[in-house]
Amino acid sequence: MKKVVFVFALFLCSQWVVAQNGNLPGPEEKRLKLGFGMGVNHSIIIYEDIPGKAYSVNDPGIRLGIFAEYEALNFLFIAPRAELSFNNGKVDLSNQDGSNSIYEVMPISLDLMAHFIIKKEGGRLSPYFLIGPNFKIPLSQETVDTTEFPTAPDFAIDFGIGVDKAFRSFCFAPELRYSYGLLNVSQNPRVQSLGFHSLSLVLNFKG
């Protein structure tokens, strides 16, 4: 986690140095923009075919990422993204002896996205809509409270809305995004079918 924070700090510093160079074009004039984002997410676990009592726990998590945004057409932008997502979704399973088992669902994942953004630039405030694929790769999930069963990778479709606010040397873009998982990510034999969705609020900074 410390390495992630350090890398993002270096990225922030590099963006600040570029922004201070008055000979470079402003963010509204560039076809290619680089940036980073940070925000919160809320896991949504959908399951079925679980014997005995079970219920899902969906708590907030955080996410950090970097991205590029390229203007392909006047209204169409291509935005590849890579984000680390710290999720807090789990399934509480009742055992035959009366005890409970916790199955953590993708506690940490690397999300690789290819978003297509539709917006019309030209003003200081530009609303936009995004859609695109999201490949979720689960990372190490060794914790004290979880079972030994991991989570399988997932392929999702992302939908979102946001707004670009242009400043002198950078753009600020709050974004609300829903990720709809398409695959069964369960590798727990007691959970036959498990889908993983999430709702995220991300604050993007680009320049």
C-alpha cells in the first residue's frame, strides 16, 4: 500500500511540474491527457444456490487508479484505465455445527478498463457518458477471517456519468460508475453461483 501511495505522489508531482510550464498547451487544447483518480466503491454481491443460511455483507471500499484520455473524434474519447480496488464484499455462511464461515469476494482487484467517453467539449463544464469493458483480476487475499477459497477473475461492463470542470492547468472530473459483472466468480464449493457488481464514485484529475 505504501508503494502505491508513493507512485501516485510521484505522478502528482510530475503533473504539477508540467502544469507550471506556460509554454505547454492547457488541458482543453490537448488531444491526449493523463491523469489519476481516487474514490470510494460499494460492492454488490448477487448469489444463489447456497445450502443453509447465508447473507451478503456489502461495505464501502476505496479505489486508486491512473488513466489516459485520447480524443478520437470531436465527441468520442478513448480512456484506458488501471485501478486498484479494495472491496469489502463478503458472504456469511452458516455451518452445520452452528458456526459461521466468511467468504470474502474479491477483496483486492486490479481493474483494467477500456472506456469510451461521449462528451462535447468547448465549455468550462462538460457532462459526459461512458461505457466499456472491465477485466477484474483478483490479487492476494490472505486474511485472518476469510476461508481458503479465492475468487475467480471477472469480466464486467461499466456504465457511468460524469462532468468535466476545466481549470487553468488541469481538469477535475467527478464520475459515478456502475460495474456489472458477467461471470460467476465463486470458487467456493458451497456457493454455486455468485456475481460481483459495484457502484463507484471516483474523483479524476487530468492535465
